[in-house]
Amino acid sequence: MELTTIWFLLVAVLFTGYFILEGFDFGVGMLLPVLGRDDRERRVMINTIGPVWDGNEVWLITAGGAMFAAFPEWYATLFSGFYLPLLLILLALIARGVAFEYRHKRPEASWKRRWDTAIVVGSLIPAILWGVAFANILRGVPLDAEHEYVGGLLDLLSPYALLGGATTAALFATHGAVFVALKTVGDIRGRAAALAVRLGVLAAALAVGFLAWTLNIRSSTAAVVLAVGAALALLGALAAATVRREGWAFTGTAAAIGLAVATLFAALFPNVLPSTLDPAGTLTATNAASTPYTLTIMTWVAVFFTPIVLAYQGWTYWVFRKRIGVAHIPRN
């Protein structure tokens, strides 16, 4: 297998891991005022992701770094053409991170409400815009023969792209509700489980429509198999959530998101950013890649450091694996 193909797969794995792990973070943040009826319940929800949310974002940093080093032409074109959406994602992530740190600094209810709003908005915006971005990556964007983006903001807001944004937001909300049910006890657990089923029905309808549209635009045998697997995984998650088997439900939503992201990359390959104007402007895994020497060095670095990162993150989840509830939260 060529190094360019290996690194395309590694980038796909990194983004898949990011959407699975950060997906439930976004879901918990979006549902904060829905499931959290008072300050203690909202603190419970925040504490479920408190030990892991910043580690989950490392997957995005690593994915961006891998794109920059392995496919510099892809990285440059993507980040220049998608500048405004990616800037909004960055600002939202910053606002959300600051909110997690500052929310508990003062006791006033108005202070906490403002930071709660920042958490909700900082979770909702990336959840939508990541779907919009990846839908555009797969559908293609206006690129000239020099691989330069020549479109405008409205070119990124097609009906297909907006459906992609709605799908990722619904999937992440469902994933987050299942995670809250998995990590909590008491009334909030029951409400989260019931909400997960309702959100899951909406997410399933949107996901089926988006994946069907995706396969109509660009398809491969692997993409079709992965899309069917994503649909079955989501249906299995809904069935498990209905009977209150939160562990299996979370496994199902994680698998559904992972397989859906894999579907997009499988349908995209060997392209990395198609051009809707000139076929000569299409970026592929070959013409967007770094030199073989660079890819070889990066491969050895990845072989050494990846197991360390996975072991550390796995250890973090193991340490903070127990359920929590309002009984664990002091009133003051």
C-alpha cells in the first residue's frame, strides 16, 4: 500500500475518532438546558465530560497536523476556502472551553446562565458546521486549475451541505443524550434515556437521507457497505436505548457516527477535494501529498506515539468510568 493511501486512511481515522469522542461532548453541551433542570443537574452534566472533553479535542489537533504535514495542498486549499466556517468553529470551541473553566468561578445565577449559553452555542455551532464542511468536501467546491478556491460563502451553503449540518447536529445530540444516560443516576438518567430515543428517530431519518444523497453524488462499494452498517448501528442503538441498555446504546451511536464518517472518506477516495469547475483542479491523495521522504518520517513518528496517546486516553476513561448524580454535587 502506498504511503499516500496510508496517510489518507490515518487522517480518516483521526477525524472518525474526533467525531465519535467530541460528538458526545457537543451533545451534552447542546442538551445542557434541556436535561439540566437546575444548577446541580447542569453541574452533573458538565462533570460527565469534564475529565475528557479537552483530551477529545486533541484528536482534531492531530488530524489537522496530519493534514498539514501529509497533504499540504489539501490543507492550504481547505483552510483558505473554508476560512469563515472553520474560524467560527474555532471561536465556538474557544468560547466553550472558557465557559467550562469560568462557570463555577462566581455563585450568581446570572453569571452561570451566561456561561451556560456559551456552552450551548459553543457546542451547537461546531456540530452543525462540521457537517456542512464535510458535505462540501465530498460534493466538491469551485477550484480552478491552480487548486485555488474561487467560490463564495453561499457556495458552501447548498441544500446538501445544510442537510449534512442538520444530520451531524442530530447525531451528536443523540450521542450526548445516550452518554448522559450512561454516566448518571437518578431522574436525569431517565430523562436522558427517553430523550435519546426521540432524538435518535430524528437523527436516523436525517442520516438515511444524507447518506443516500451522498451515495448518489459519489459512491463506491466500500461506501455503500459502510453506509448500511451505519444505519444498522443507529437502529441498534435506538433499540438498546428503548430497553435502557445504555452501554450498548452508546456503542451503537459511536459505531453509527464512526461508520458514517468512514462512508464519507470511502466515497471521497482517491480524491481529497473535488473541483466542481475544472477536473484539473481536483485535489487527489497523490497530487496533494508531501514527498515520500516526509511521509516516511511521519509514519515512524505515528507508529511510536499513537499507542502512547491511545493508552493515556484509555486510562483517563477508565479512571472516570463511574456514574454520578446530584447526590455527588454539593449545594453550595
